[in-house]
Amino acid sequence: MISELEDIKQQIQGLDPVAALSLLANRFAGQIVFSTSFGWEDQVITHMIFTNDLPIKVFTLETGRLFPETYYVWNRTMEMYEKPIHAYYPNNELLEKMVNTKGPSSFYESVENRKECCGIRKVEPLKRALAGNKCWVTGIRAEQSVNRHDMHNLEWDEQNNLIKFHPIYDWTLDQVKEYIRIHNVPYNTLHDRGFPSIGCQPCTRAVQPGEDFRAGRWWWEDQSKKECGLHEVHK
């Protein structure tokens, strides 16, 4: 797989995001997916996929704890592009067991509890969404957090046994926002109210001036632990 990864790196080198996505869509026909949480970056990539009719399945993880604004942009995106966005829900039995045992807000009590909640609401559904696929497209950008500087735009995901591609990995936030403005892409209005990173409603707050990009995610925890398990860093 390493040789294939290097081969693809050479093929996409110098290509713009749409051309690279098109190449990968052809190479992994029927086995390439894009995960969206309806943030700025994801909306840019969704626009690229839908307006160019790229054969890439778009999916989202419906945790059951999303912001109303997120549901609005989800619905607006489907209306605007007239394309499906596939939802993956948590396993009912696992979710019911956790909530019945620990209550609906156990994630505030410890890192272990929070990771358990993320595991049930996000990681396990993601495993189902990725099953049988060979390429996973994401909206990750290098400047989003310190951990993500150690990643690359194309990498092998050992945890999920597939290739991951981040088409706008090197983009700045200003580039993302300019693309949205030029192409009139629907976006989550929480971004205008200090939410650069938007997850589940109970676990996300606005970021204050001078704070890190992800300071609003799980703000009660140590800064170094702020990943939910969806994107492991492989050096």
C-alpha cells in the first residue's frame, strides 16, 4: 500500500483540489467517501464534489447532539445542490446503555467518559461509514491545530486501513472564507459568532480572541487531549 500511496502522491502533485478529487474518484470508483460536519472547510469540499458531479459519496455523523444551526445548513445544502448526504447514527443499544448508566452529560465528568461518548456517537458510526472503502476525503487543514501540522495532504490511515486525502490541507482560513464568498456556498452561521470548530452542542463554545482554533471544543479538558479519535496522527 505504501507504493500505491507514493504513486498517487506523484499523480496529484501540482493538481488543484477538484482535479485531485476527480483523479481519486476515478481511481477508487465506488470506494471513496467524504465526511462532512458542515463546517467551513467541509462546505467548500462539498461544493467541489456536488458542482462537478464527482462520484464521491458524502456522509455525516448524526450524533444526536448537534446545533440547530448545523441542521439548518445540512438541510440548506441538500436543497441547494439537490444531492444526497448520507447520515450515520450511533448504535442504539450502546447509546442507551451509556445514558441509562451514566446520564446524558457524563462527558463532563472525565476524559474517559468524554472519549466513551465520542466513541459511541462518532467513532463507531464512522467505522460503518468507512467500511468497504479505500479512500476517505476530509476537510482537515494544517493550521487547525498543532497535532495536524504533523499530518500530510495524503496519508495512510492505519486505524481504518485506507488512504486519507485532505484536498485543502494547505489552505488558510482566509482562502476558505473567500471561496465560500465567491461561490455563495451555504455555511454555518455559528462561524460568524466565534465558532471556528463546530461539534456537538454541549461540547462546543465560542472561541475568545487570542485562543487556539480548537479552544472551544471540550474546553474543560487539557489542551493536548482535544481530539475525539476520528483523526489519529500518524508520523
